[in-house]
Amino acid sequence: MKFRAILVACICAALLSIADDIAMKPARPGVFQIPILQQQLQRLQIEAGALFKQGKFAEAEKKSEEAVRLMPDFPVPHYNLACMLALQGKTELALERLTKAVELGFSNPDHILRDPDWEKLRDDDRFKKIVDRSREKPKPNPALQFNITLGAVSNAVAHVTETNSMWSPEGIFRIYFQIPASTNAALPIIKGRGEAGDLLRQWQKEGTAAGNHGDFYDNHDTDHSNMDYAGFPQLTRIEYSKEALEARLHHGAQANLLFNQITIGNSSTALVSGPFWRSQPRFIHLNLGRAPFLYSQYTANQLYFYPEHRDHDLGRNGKPPNAETKDGGFGDVYPFNSPYMIISQGSSGSDIAFMDATTCALAAFRPEVKTLLARTGTLMPAVQMVFRNSNKPVAKTEDYLTGKAHPTVFESKNLDVPRMVKLAHSFTTNSIPPMIQLRAIEEDSSILGVDYFDVAERERLFDTPCAIARVHHSTRLIRRMVISAESSKDITGRPLTFHWSVLRGDADRIKINKLNPAGSRVELLVPWQERKPSLPGASIESTRVDIGAFVHNGEYYSAPGFVSIYSLENEHREYHAHGTIKIMDYDHPDKRDNYVDPVLFAAKRWRDEYHYDAIGKLTGWTRNRGAEREEFSADGSLILKRDDLNRPIETQRVRYTALNEPNKAPVLVQEKTPIIQQRQYKDKSDRVGTVREN
């Protein structure tokens, strides 16, 4: 029996379908408890499914009943219990539970009809009637009515509570506030801030600066590293209710809250111990799989700031770069570049200068421009363009299209706040930056177990409209991708020109080929890359390639879009002159202990030597583990017997699993399966043959 991935979607759909009425009493469980209950529910149903597969039907049924008791007013637990009862032949009880699921809002007749669990009951008239009832619009379920009341702002503070929060199908909380027109608008725009402050005060007198009225600040590290919000009197601070604090919504990576107001925020925190140590940006992009959410955050007028803490420091494998340096880092270990946040060089507190500078830029926009940008979801892309264009290393226009403007991590010494506010203030409603939109429409595919070895597909990190990230696991020398920027937009309707550039990597070896006259679609040919400086002459090193994508509307460039391809530093590769893999050594003494994020790679302790026939076609490889040698066919099977022409005639399938031990990085383990393959050939010239499995 399989327990389905519709769990979250069905629960959330039920919530949303009844959340339109805005005048009911508080619900139970509280909205902040929903994600926790869903996790518990999923665990119970996974356990029930495992027990059922083992033939332990009574125990599996008890687990399903426990799920119903956990969330008795939600339809999905009842539906899954009904399926389990149906599979055991308990027809009356199964139909009773299915009826209950439909009464509670399970309105997915197509799923019910496709579900093989109901195979034996499809012709039962009672079953058909229940399916027909599921087609009807479900009645409101009072136990699930979470009613939204716009949160008020008092004394420049807005509170996140259960009454102004909604849990949505995307797996996020949406928080709603209402800003009175006169709350902070009459207050001084800024205190101090030198030349930038003088400019903002002048523009406030002229009525040409929007200020920070309606802008929110969200500290997400329990006030560990607060920005200077007192220096921005018009800014509104976000605070969290007791229930939100208990649900831990206020601390750490901000990866599940969307506010309906312009918001900047920070979390000066990191995961500092164990093999999965990492900064919050690396955690959010990789561990949580939240990159799509980051794009939603970016286009919902929100921008967050995080320190790089250990993820971007001079050195290698924790060793200092030279004798004069006491502490050693790991170089740039980020496998991606992204415009969705600003990462500061350093640890706690290093993010403050960037928040203060960004708040100045938000205040500097003209009121009508800021309103237009916020309404169209292009405010934070415009802020990123202003910020990156104004940093000190960007001395001339063409520098903006180079890696100087778009490092992974930024240093506060390069901030030029007066330059930022002047650029932001220069925009008009007829002249604002366009927005890049990217899509991978074609790329080389790799076969797991042949082109690389892992527990699952891990070459595609994420695809979002402003950042695409890949890991170069495959033994292939060149990785090919076709990227489209044809959906890029200018909200004023101006025609766009397209620009692509190598921001990081060996530009002499990387090819960017235009596939149409406009250059809105390109072919990228990116070779596997050894560790090298991030920019010519730079001290920080990495193995990542960044391709930058920009659109220009005749006056301004967009914020960047990125295509990142990351090579693994703990592999030793040797290629033939024509580009085919010769040796892939995962246990090379000079490479095996180099740091690679364990989320991306399970360590391997072997060396593969590849073999080809006379016309250059792969015939297999030899795997060496010390004195032990194994032979593999071209499809990744272990060779047990060969014929007199050295062709495999009996092979065995293998699978790869990860050995996970507490406080250790995972190690890849090769296991033999029971599947034996017999291979037969027509004649001596046949090198492919046919395969029959036992």
C-alpha cells in the first residue's frame, strides 16, 4: 500500500477553501500547529505503510487509527484508513471511513477512481454514490475555519499572530497587516547617515522620497543582531506572539513566512557543528529545498540578509592560506549564486551595514516609483540592481556585467550608500530596471549508476526564474545546457537586449553560443573545473562556474540572473585528448579529503578506470578498492562471467545506498542485488547483445 504525496495539498486545500469568510471564532488546532501536525501525520502514515507491506495488517491499522485521532477533523487520515481497510477486505468499515473523509472535505473524485486500493469496490453501488458525493462542493468544516483579520500596527510594531496568519498549500505562512495611512509618514525620514542622510532629508522636504512608511523590519535571530531601526523612525518592526514563538517561527532561516508588506530582515545565525555545518543561505537553498520559495519572497517585496559564517573564508579545508594567517577557512563553498538575498562577509553582526544601506535605498525611491515596483513584484530586483551597481569595485558601466559586481558574498567596506540612494532616486515610472527570467529548456542527461554514482539524482540543485544551479557529477567533460531568457520583462513595455557573461570560471574554455539573433536563447558549454580563484588575482577560491544573464531596456540593466555549475573538489579526473573519461578517482590521496558539502555528495572510496572499443564506445570500467578489482559493463552491472571474446555473458545489478552514522558525513555503499542478467549475442560482431533477467 502506498501513502500518497497528496497529504499536504489536500489538507491545505481544505484550509483555503473555507478561509474566505472573515468573521468566525478561533480554530483548533491553531494555524501555527498545522505544519507540526502534518509532519507527525506523515510519519504515522509512512510507518503504517511500512507495516502493511510487511504483512502486519493489525499494527498498520492501529497506526492509521492513531493518525485519525491526531487530526480527527482532517479528511486525509480518514481516507488513508479507508484505503487500508479496503485492502484487507473490511468493506463496511472502509466505506464508512471513505464517507467520513468526503464529509470532511475530501473532494478529489479523480484520485479516488484512479486509486488501485479501491479496485475490488469499483462496481459497488455504495462506492459509486460516495464518489458522486465527492464531486459536490464540500460544506464548510467549522473545525478547519482559520479566519484572517488584518493585523494592526501600534507604536511602529506589528505582531504576527494566529488571527492574521494563514497556512497555504505552498507550505508557507502568509501574514497580513494593515498600515494606517498616517502611522509613520510624518516622522523624520532618517537620523544622521552623513551624505546619504542629507540627501534623504532634502528629498523628504521636496516630497520626492517615499521614505520607509509601510516598510517592515523582521529580526529573525531573537534580537541577536538588530539593525539600527531607531535611525529610521518610519520603519515598522515585526514582533511575534506567544504562539508564534512556541512554533519557532521567529528564529533562524526565514524560509516559510510571506508578509503582505515590504519587508527586510536578517538572521545572524548559522549551523556551527557536525558534518552539516553551514550558513543559513546554504541551508535554505539546499537542505530545505526552498529555492522556489526564495523566488516568491523576492517577488513579494522581501529581502533577507545573512552572514556567510565559515562558508566564504580564505584557506582550504580549514587551513590558513599562509603562515601569516592564524585561522583557516574553506574558500567559497557555496554551490550556487543567487539574487534572492544578500550574504555578508563575516559572522554575527556583519549583515547590519547592508540592512541599513538597503533601508536608505528603499527610502530614496520616489513614492510613485516605489508603489509601482511593489505592485509589480519588481521592488527587490530593483534594490539588488541598485546595490550591485553601486558597490565600489563597480567603477564603470561595463563592470556591472563582470564578476566584480556579483560575488557570492559582499564586504561592507565596498558599500557606497550615497551612490545607492542617488541611483534609486533617479528612477521614474517610465524608466525603471527590467527583470530577467530564466528557464532551462534543454540539457545533457546523466544516467545514475553509469555516468555517476549516488543514492539518487543530485545534479539538478534547483530551477527558479532568476537562478539555476547544477552539480557536475557526471564523468562527462563538458556539461551542455540551453537557457532561455525569452520571458524576461520590462513593465514599461520597452524592448529588451540580452547580455550573457562569464562571471566566474575559465572564460577561455566556457562557451556561450547564441541560438537566435536577439541572444535571448543560448547554448552553454561548461567544462568540469578544478579549484581556482573566484576572480583573476582574488584570494578566495572555488570550483563553481557562474554565468550571468542580464536584460537592458535602453536605460538600465536588470538585476542578475545566474546559471551556476559546481564541480566537486574531492574527485581526481583524467580525460583522453578527445574528451572521454579515462580515470575517475574518488580516493586520490591529494583530493579525497577536500571539503565538499555532504548534502551534495556521499563519499566514495574507489577508483574507476574506463574502457572503450575500437570506435571509442564505452565498454565498461574496472573498479579498484586497494587490491580488490571488479569489472563493470557499460550499463553499470557487475560482470560475473565473460565469453572467449571478452564480452560479458552474465552480470549482476548493483545499487548504491548511503551509510549514515551520527556526526559523520554519509559514505556511499555499493550493494549487490539478487537480479542476475544473462546476455546473449548473435555472432562475433555483435558487441551489444540482448539481456534477460532472472
